[in-house]
Amino acid sequence: MSAKPVNAAIEGWHTLDTDKPQLLGSRCDSCGTYYFPKMLKYCRNPGCDSSDFSEVPLSRTGKIWSYTNACYKPPEPFVADDPFVPYAIAAVELAEEQMIVLGQVVKGIDVDQLKVGMDVELVLETLHETEEDTKVTWKWKPVA
Amino acid sequence: MSNDIAILGVGMHPWGKWGHNFVEYGVAAARAAIADAGIDWKDVGFVSGAATMRCGYPGYVAGATFAQALGWQGAEVNTSYAACASGSQALAAARAKILSGECEVALVVGADTTPKGFLAPAKGYRPEDPDWVRFYLGITNPTYFALYARRRMDVYGDTEEDFGLVKVKNSEHGFTNPNARYKKKFTLDDVAQSAMVADPLRLLNVCATSDGGAAMIVCSMDYAKKMGKADAVKVAAISTVTPTFASEVVEMPDIATDSAAAAGVEAHRFRASLPVKAYEEAGIGPEDVSVAEVYDLSSALELDWYEDLQFCARGEAAQLVREGVTKLGGRLPVNTSGGLACFGEAVPAQALAQVCELTWQLRGQAGDRQVEGAKVGITANQGLFGHGSSVIVKR
Ligand SMILES: [Zn+2]
């Protein structure tokens, strides 16, 4: 492992807690709608015109709504391993927030190990490395 | 008062990867539509273009670009951009102009030239652009369609073979279509042997991007009568409604859905809301439909559309394709043109191409692809950022 500093691939979208990381979203102070990525300016609920929001960590566990994988290298700005290693992707339903959040699935898990309705939790894993740091992002991991 | 307008003429430039300027395709399609309508170009009072975002400034002002290419003759122009629904919005603009009495005859055109290879977002670190974010995180267009397909498999029991049947059906339909790009009768085995792109979708389950052009001449019912074409195919409804908050299905390019956590908010499915408004506007129900053109960005997505268009209950779409209901000769043929499977997507032209096919079907001019006695046709498509459309045409 490199001794490079670890940074979020997209700054401010999740905590860097290595043990129990969480996505960082926001919640409308008026109607309670959650947003990820964060919305801090205008509530998109048609029945609400609030512009007051609080930043909130989101549930770090959910159920798989659906899943797939990427068999081909995506175009830029994705930074792919060379050679490219396919990875699985999951769309996960968060019960409290009543929203679906996409994300890669941790390395080593392929689609044949996934199922709609399966419990997963949020972890951090490397997305890619730069000269200066290791960029991590959130990934979904089946709960053992 | 009737909101019908008549489709006097339709025309297309064949789909392909021709690499020419998009204006050429638009002009060819427009001239074919004008000839089909039996009018003079100078009779057109309104030119409504569907914009392309890939061909520079002329594409942003497509209405004027086509009007100039056909020869400035003083018509008013309009350009619409609405992703995959661009053509329908251009048609809606023409209909509004005609129904308000401001013009009698309008030309609607869409054409595109597509780049080779993957569509990729503009460069630079842009975390506020969802389209940039999803690519950065490794989520491409096929990801979304694969998620929908896999959910069908796990929840309804659909199989990869069902998706293959859709591809086989559409390739048989498009085989004799002179405007289609891919003319090969694929077998279930061909599909199963093609490379996996995004599980469970293989290369032959996902659509390509193409060059192409489609156009139509539309007019008031009075004008159609004057032309001796009172029995022309009519546009009975155009729906371009937005989704309703909150969303039940994660849509491209979003990384998350809108939350339904607010009290009293239910999650909705966007695709299903498009035909609801169209059926209502036309006073026509799904049971009246004789033929449909739907956006098969993936062959599994075609099955979602059967349910969204209310051709069957949720979860039962695979049964329709297994029984041949949606095949030519079946009770309700879908994608008789061959669909995106045989065309590949030429965004601003695609919604219009769907209406062209239905017009030929309702006139009885679809040749080998003809649906006997077709009376009512419906289109459906969906694109980025809440854009989608559904158009109903009738005899
Ligand atoms: Zn609110």
C-alpha cells in the first residue's frame, strides 16, 4: 500500500471514517426531503418552497434495488486500472430517506453474488490514485 | 373543439453512419415530406426544427438552419431541444401554431450526425454536473438500462432469452425497412453469443448511435380538406409531461433518486406518466391501439414500455413477446420499423421517425411491415433531464 494521503474522489460527498463511513446529504428543514448530492439552495418538492437545509449523514445500510456490472472501460473522466478490471454496480434503496443511491460494489464481488433485496452497507475503497494522493469513494458491500 | 391536425406528408433520410453534415439529412427528409404532401416549399408558414447539440451552432438553431438550406422564403422558425423528445416538442410547437390559427402548414424536421465511439462528457473537474459525476464514478449509459433489466429478471422472472426475443423480433421487422441502418435477421444465438456490456445486457441488446433525418408536413384540418386530404392521418395527442416528484426509478444521469421521505409524497415512475396524458388528450385507450413505436434503447426497456403504455399489467410484458403478440401478425405489433435496434439513435430525428412509421402504417403504405387495418398508433420515448414524449396518431 502507498503512504499517500487519502482524499475523497468528490470532496464533501461522504465522511472519511474508515470504519463506518457515511454519505453526506442534506435535508429540507421544512418538509423533510433528503437530498444526495447535497441540496442547500431550493427544495425540489413541488409542495415546498423552503431554502433552509441542514447537512445530514445518510443511512449507511440499505437494500439492493437492482445491480449490474461494467464489462467495458468507461470513457473519461473515469480513471481505469490498466488492464481494466470489470466491477459491479448497485442501486441501493435507503429506507429512512426513501431514495435510491448508485455506487460501485466493492472489488471481488460480481453480479452472481448479488440479488435484488440483499442488504448492503457503505464502505470506502480506492477509485484511483494520483501523483499526490489516493482518491477513495463510497462503494456498496453485501452485509455478511 | 377538435385539437387534431393532419399529417400531410412524411419523409426520412436513411439511418447510418454516413459522416455527412446533419443539414443534408434534414433537407433530404424535408424534401421527401414536402413531395409526399404534394405542396410547394413556399406554402410552408412555419419551420419547426429539433436541435442537435453535437453539430455546433447550426444545430442549436436547427429550425433556421433547415429553413435557410431549403431557401429562405419568409416562414417563421422555431427550434426545440428536449433530448430524445426534441422531435415531439418541435411537433408540439407546430401544432400550437396551427391550432391558434397563426399558420396553416408547418414543416417539422430533425436530423443528426453522431460522433464515433462512446459519448463522453466535457472535460474538467465538475462535481456539480451529474453527467460528469456518474462517468467519474464509472456509471455509463448501459448501466441504467442494465439496472432496469436486472430488476425485471429478479422481480418478474424475465430471462435473458426474453430480451433476446425482443431483439430478434425487431431485427425481423426492420429487415425490409429501406430507412433502417442494420438489416440483419439476428437469432437468439447471435444475441447470446454477443459480448456482455452491462450484465444482463449484451452488445446486441443495446442500441447504437446513428446519423439520420426525419421530417413531416402538418397542417390544419381545413387545409387538409382544401387539399382533398380530409382523411389524412391525424395527430390526436402529444404528451411531453415532466416526471412528478418523487421518483421511483433512478434515471440517467442521476446518481440518486429524489427522496420520497417528505410527508404525503409518493414515488412515481416517469415513463408511465407520459402515455397517461396522451391517452387522455386523444380520448383513446390502450385497448384501441393497433401499432406502437417505443424507445428500445435496450431490448429489455421495450418490455418496460409495454407496461408503461398499459398494454399489460406490471410484470407481464415478457409474456407478450413470448406469445408473439407484439410481433408483426400479432395482436399489437410494436416497433414495426425495427425500432432503435435496427436504426440506432439519431436523437433529434428519432421521435419524428416514430411518427413517420406510424403514418405509413395508418395509410397502409408500410409494405412488408404493414399491420393490417391499423387505425391508431402510439409512440413513446424518454431521454435525459425529465424529457420524454408520447404521440398518438389516428386515422
Ligand atoms: Zn422542502
